[in-house]
Amino acid sequence: MKGPLILGILLVAIGAAFVGYDHYTYTTREQILQIGPLTATAEKKHTVALPPALGWLLVGGGACLIAFALIRKH
């Protein structure tokens, strides 16, 4: 019965990360001009929003799995 307990702990940890970080940003490089051997690139930042409700659902689901695993153990 360690499977549901470990999965519950992972869900709580991932859910807490979603609640703590409401967005993340990453950078990409795009080639905007190429003339012969010369190239020009531009860095572009992208922001992805993470919904807090999803984090709370993961925390709640993980807590339920932990409770289920502990109840079934006894």
C-alpha cells in the first residue's frame, strides 16, 4: 500500500508548487534576418500562467490519497 501514499505525497508537492508559482517565464531565440553568412536573432520572453485552482485540486487530491492510504493501512 505504499503506492497511493507516495502518489499522494507527490500530488501535494506538485500542487503546492502550482499554488506558490502562479506563472513561469521562458525565453526563446528567433532568427529574424539572414543575409548570406550574417544572421540576426532576437530573444523573446513567453509567460505561461498556471491556474491556482489546479494547484488546490492537486493538493486536495493528494491529501485524500494520503488519508485513504493511512486508513487502509490500519
